[in-house]
Amino acid sequence: MNTGKVLLSVLAGAAAGALVGVLFAPHKGAVTRKKISRQSGAYADGVKEKLSEIVDSITEKLEKVKGEVTDYAEQKMRKTETLK
């Protein structure tokens, strides 16, 4: 599954949850706004953490591919040298 789609789904779910929470909130507006403010900070932290994990994962995969390509190129260069 595409990580961009997963992230977009998480953000959409968070927005929908916040909207439902506001519509069915049993508290006054000021209290509700404070709760939303606190929860949005928690959601933002979660999104930042998830993005960090995605970036780390992509970096690891790129490093692995880079190593494999370098090894392959070195093998081909050695083979070329032996053929000369």
C-alpha cells in the first residue's frame, strides 16, 4: 500500500473524528475548543512521528539499493577487466 495514501487516510480520519466530536460535544464552546486544541497537538505529534518513520524506512531502502547497485557495478567492471 502506498504510504502517501495511508497518511492521507489517517489525516482524513482525524479530521472526521474531530468534526464528529465537535458536533456531539456535551461541553461549552470554550471547553470544546481547548480540547480540540490539545487533541490536535497530539494528532500533529503522531503525524510527525509517522512521517519520521516513513522517511527512515525510505532512507534505509535507498541505502540498501545503493549498496546493491554498487556491488553489481563492481562485479561487471571486474568481469570486463578480466575479458580484456
